[in-house]
Amino acid sequence: MKRQGKYRCLAGLLLIGLLFLFSGCSKKNQSFNLRPNLNAADDIVIAERGLAHTFNLLLRANLDSMIMNTGHGIIDQAIVAYLKPENTFNILYSGKRCADSAVRNGLISIRLSGNFFTKGTVSRVTFKGYSEDYHLFTGSDSLVNQGSSPAGFLVMASFIDSLIIYKDSTGNIYWYSSLVYNIPPMIKLPPDSNTPVNITGSAHGISSHSYNYSLQITSPLINDLNCPWFRDGIMQVSISGVDVPSGTIRFMNRTKCDNRVTYDFEGNLFEWWINARKLGV
């Protein structure tokens, strides 16, 4: 009887120990609220996708001889009109699904101060009722041709001092950035060249759930124009006033063209897809 009592006591202690262990692990995992991180990361991807897509449209339009000569053409579901006297591109979408799975509507107007490929030219991008997956973009982007880098890349600097993106009924995304688009020299040959354009720079703003965020592109975002999603790149993200204040957004699609993206917040990994169904936190 004493031995049975001893075993019961040991079993009880073991059970208590296991419960304590599991409750401790559960408490540790639950102590991290990662929804603010996912919200900010989703908002960053939405904004960066829209800006990169717009830049690609402008670049491809300037490389398209038919558009430049006749004043009209189509690029990825968009009707492109080039008004030569005003040196302005009007890019119109009418609710069709594009190659990157986004449904776009509205007008993007881009007025150039000179030849797109000439140093000093400013391209003023204005969003006029333009939306991606019903996220309405309001604001403008100024792109300045800064000439060639020592490596021979054509450098386009982008400055955004106020961009508001309507996310949904929960709130808006506020975006401010200083980005650089580096265009390889051979990009001026074929309109559909797969030579990668890389993007560097930084941004900050307020997420749709009112969290202050900032980002630095620590490994250039790579877009080869033939792939509608980033091939490669890492953004280091900081978010104020949350349980996990930093993390990364990584695109790791170098070997194939797909819409995968990974968020990493202190080892908590989220394998995501860049589409309206996922980018909703």
C-alpha cells in the first residue's frame, strides 16, 4: 500500500509538472500579439506592389515603340494613351484581373518634363480614382532621372511625401518613401527584356490599424518585368508600440515566378501569398 501511494504521489507530481510545462509554453506563445505585425506587413506589401507596378508600366510604355509612335497601346490589361504635345501618359484600367492577380480600376496619369531616359527629367505620377483590389490610391509620386551610376545603371529616384491607400472599412494606409529604381543599361533594347530592375530605399507611415511602421530595403527588391511579383529582396520592418517591434518581409522567388512572400517576426514565420484573399489583416 505504501508503494502504491508512493507511485500515485510520483504520478501526480509528474502530471502537475507536465501541466506546468505545457501551460508555460502556451503562455509564452500567447503573450505575443502578432496581428499588428501582420497588419503592417500586409499594408507594406500592398503599397510597394502598387508603386512597383506603376513604375513598370511607365518603363514599359517608354520602351514600347508602338505607344511612343502611335500614341496608344495595351500593357497588362491597361489601355495606355500617350499625349505627345503634353508629354503625358494616361493609363486606364476597367476592372480586369492583371497578371499579378490584382483587379485594377481607374486612371494613372504621368506627366514628364522631358525624355524619360534623359538625366534631369521628372515624371510626375498622379493617381486619379485608381484602385487595386478595391484599395483606392490617393496621392502622387515624383520620379527623377538622376543619370547613370558608376556601374552603368540608370538611376530613377522616387519621392512620395503623401500617399493614402484606402484599405477597407477598418482604416487607411499612410505611406511616405524615398526609393531608387536601378535600370540596367541593356534594358533599352527589347520592351519585354527580363533584365532585372532593382529597388532600394526606405519608407515609413501608419498602418490601417494605426501602427507606426518604418522599413529599410536591406537586400534590393528584384523585378524582371516579365514576372509580376518580386523575384527576390528583403525589407527590414520596425513597428512601434507592439510586442514584437521588428521583423522582415522576404521575397524568395529567384528560381521561379510566383507570388510567395515570407514574414518573419522573432522566428514566427508566415508563408503568405500576395493576393486580395491573404492581404487582409
